[in-house]
Amino acid sequence: MCGTETSSPTRVKIEGAELDVCDECADLGTEVKTQDTGGTTSTKYSTGSSGSSTASGSGGGTTSSAGGGSGGSRPGSDMFDDIEDLAQDYDDRIREAREAAGLSQGDLAKNLNEKASLIRKLEHGDTLPSDEVQRKLERALDIDLSAGGGAEETEWEGGASSGEYTLGDMVERKDS
């Protein structure tokens, strides 16, 4: 993350992404430990430091283990593991499905027990649906609002000749 060259990077999970980082940046995420169990590989996440350097002094920031002593005995969880990505064109999908069903925004809102203004904002892309509203819309309109495997899921070809990428290789600038 910081760009420091390191011969032995640590694999950590930060906000849903697994990254190979230096020891200093490893404190910013949850360490990923892979275990080979007879042909299958399982992944465990640990918030404890596995290296010789440990957090000194102040209360740190780990909240996943009550005692704080074992440092990796139970897998941690990342809040982004359970989140399904919302499709970028969710607003068009909602509007098209509602129109195909012959419903007005008010009728759909009444069927979902929601406000018509919410439906209007969703269709204009002004607001994101909560998980509950997303489920209601998917059931009522028989649509899928989650981002499925499309062009975004294809393998990315970067510019690094070494096969390793920096954050700069992955960022798409809006001003260019």
C-alpha cells in the first residue's frame, strides 16, 4: 500500500481486498493465513500479529478477541465478506421491470409497503436500496439487482513487467 519494496510481504485483508503488504502496512488489515488440508486450501483471518513485533503500549485497535492472548486461534470476519455488490445499473433494472409489470411508482411502493419517493429516488439512482428494500424489489419484480459476473470479472492485464501490481496500476483516474 505504501509502495515499500519488501522481500517477504504479508498477505492481509483490508476492506474486502486481499493485498500483499509490508510489515508496517500489515497492521492496517486482517492477516490472511492459508492452510493446506489434504488437497483443499482454506483461508483464515487473524487480527493478531504473527511476527516478532507486537503492538506496544496503548490499547491498539483489535476488538475481535476478548482476551487478546491467542492472536489467531479463531478466524476473524470481515464485514465485506457478506456484502453482495449492487449492480451499477440497478436503477435501470428497477425502472424497466416496473414498467414491464405495468406498475406506476406509487403502485410499486404500495405493494412493497414503501414510499413512492423512495422508488423515484431508486429509479433515478439518487439513493441505494437497503438490503431489505433490495430483497423486496427482487421478489416483487422478479429481478436480480446484484452485480453478476460480467466484464468486471475478467482477468485484468496490467502494465507491470514483474507481474506484481501497485495500487497505482489498479486505479482508474476520472480526470483522464
